[in-house]
Amino acid sequence: MNIKIKSADEIIKMRSAGHAAMKVLKMIEPSVRAGITTDELNTICHDYIVNDLKAIPAPLNYQGFPKSICTSLNHVICHGIPSERKLKKSDIINIDVTVIKDGYHGDCSKMFGVGKVGVLEQRLMRVSHECMVKGIEMVKPGVSLGDIGHAIQVHAEKNGFSIVREYCGHGIGKDFHESPQVLHYGTPGTGLVLQEGMTFTIEPMVNAGRKEARILADGWTVVTRDHKASAQWEHTVLVTKDGYEALTCLPGDEL
Ligand code: MF3
Ligand code: CO
Ligand code: CO
């Protein structure tokens, strides 16, 4: 477990990569409409990342992943592959964007509802966002990863939802996935104690039903075993002297 503490110069590059990743999510929002395919969303994001941001879409060819973003619909937990599937009213979709800018990664994702979304799905999207925010707001030197995971888990379960165990947040920097693993469940006062200069993601996956997951035959798409809906939000976070900075949050925006 080698956790890289980022220098001031590296933090500037991480912030630039983080802002670029969030710009992609902002850019794509008006296109997330009934009738568009997830592959069309992928193409729009890819072209924007390469041509406008002069950055690299990190997922493309990452361990063989075939596309530039992840699109995870309804009961897909994460790592959905953009395809010919058209969005339709009442779908919920997570779009996960990771870019490499000047050698550093920025990783973030958010949920979108297509047209009018069911009451349960709306609540799932809201509660999963609250889980991420509660986790991020705890970040400061001296706090442990177990404290953060516990707070996220308690909030999800209090609302009758479950936390996916097989996937977690991660250190991030020159590499897409660095140490430590950031679990979205846990026991207070256990695990790594945060220090200034650490950078990692917080990206809870919250299931409407049971926590169990399985991977489809494509080797990537992770779905809920009970086929109930799942939602996820993600930011890249820096531990500062006395708190946190969400590196994928644009100036003036809320988490
Ligand atoms: N962006 C995802 C994460 O949050 C990882 C996607 S890996 C890919 O860690 F290969 F599926 F793109
Ligand atoms: Co991530
Ligand atoms: Co991501």
C-alpha cells in the first residue's frame, strides 16, 4: 500500500484534470434525452474530450474497455458499455467520465433522469447523492476511511437501500486507480487515516434492493442480482490542511 502524497504542482494538474472531467458532464447534460443512444452520448463526449479539452478519455482501452465513458442504466450498477440502446422516458442513467490531462486523472460521475422518473428512482438518485456528499464533507486530516465508509453506509441503509461491496472509490493521480481503496461501508476508527495531499474518489453505488452484484458476459457490465435499480455519484477529492477540495467540482458549483 503506497499512497502517493501529491505536491503543490501535482495538485494544480489534478485540479485541471478534475475540472475538465466535470465540464464533460455539464456539456453532455442537454443531450441526455429520450431517443439518443448511449453510443451517441459516448461519441459526443469523446469528441469533446479530445478536440475541445485536448485531453484523453481514460476508459478507452483501459484493461480492454472499448469506449470512452461508462453509461450505466437502471439496474446497471457501474461499467455499462455505451451501445445502440436508446434512452427512453423513465430511465435513470449514470454517466462516468475520466480524463487524463497533463498526465493526471480526473474522475467523476452523476445521475440523470430521462423524462418523468418513478418515485423510487428519484429517491434512490437523491439518497445516493446525499451518501456521496456526506462522505466528502467528512474528509480532513485525521479522519479514517472507516469513518467515511460508515457514514455513507448508515445513510443508505437508514433509507432502506444497500451499498455495493465489490466496487469502491480509489486513490487517483498519475494512475487511474491508485491506493487506497475507499470502501463505502465500514467501521468508525478503522482503516487509513487521511493526510493532507492525498487524492481519491468517493463514488458510492447504492442499490434500491439487495446489495449483491454480478458481471454480464461482456466482462464489464455490473448489474444488480435482483434487477432492481442502482445509482451512483462520484467526485475526485483532495485532502487539504483542514478539510477537502472536490477537484471535480467547478468553481461556484455545489457538490
Ligand atoms: N470511472 C470508473 C471509476 O470510477 C472506472 C471505469 S473503468 C472502465 O473508477 F474501464 F470501465 F472504464
Ligand atoms: Co472512480
Ligand atoms: Co469514475
